[in-house]
Amino acid sequence: MFRQDREPPGQLWKALFRTPAYRCAIETEFSKKFFKRCYRLALKPSEKDNLARELRKDGFYIPYLEHMVQVGESLDSLKWWMEQFRKEEVLFSQALSLTTRYLPEEATGKFPGPDVGLLIFGPAVFSPKAMEVIQALEKEYTH
């Protein structure tokens, strides 16, 4: 939505902030206002001038804002990666289903998978190395 210069409706913000990763970040250190401001500046075309002004400043949140700009520039690769992950997830589920046939009944279902949350946050979380891996996988799958 931001890339089309539109504001997400309130329910989308609420859903985002209810995810485990964002909930943890908000409960421990950052505010919802922080994330909303960074997303708007980093992703909305109409905020381009405001973004440039902010990036010339020094401040605690500038590295996070710079990182969100980088993520915004890589959204197409990230979307591609998530689609590949969804395809792999189907294969993983099928493999798990087949594997459980060989396990004792009391061993299956006792250990649910972990909750995984993704948080677009800062450079250490989404490093250039991670982007290199995603881009290499994209080339491998599309060529």
C-alpha cells in the first residue's frame, strides 16, 4: 500500500502489531508510532523529501530508517523469496506427514513447531549477506 502512496487501514496496523515479533519489540523498546513513522518515510513516494531531510540528521533511529529504505528497495526479491518459501512449506508438510507414519503415535504432535515472526527492523536483522542469499536463490530458481 505504501508504495502506491496509500495508508494501510487501522486493522492492518493492528494485525501487524499483534504478531509475536512486533509485539515483543513494542513491549521492550520501540513504539507503534516509531514503526509507523519509519514505514511511512521509507516506503511512501510522497514522503521522499521528508525522508531525505530525516536521513541528513543524526539520531538513534536513523540506522533503522536507512535499513527500512533498503528493505523497501528489495521488496520484489523478498516477495519472490516468500513465494518460494510457501512452495517449500507445502513440500515440508508433505514430507512431515509421510515421516510421521514411521514414528510411534505418542511421539507425533507432542512437539509443535516454533512460532516464527519476521520483523523488518534493523541492519543486523536483515543484513546484506541475507539479501545476497535471497538473490542467489532467486537466480537459481529462475534460470
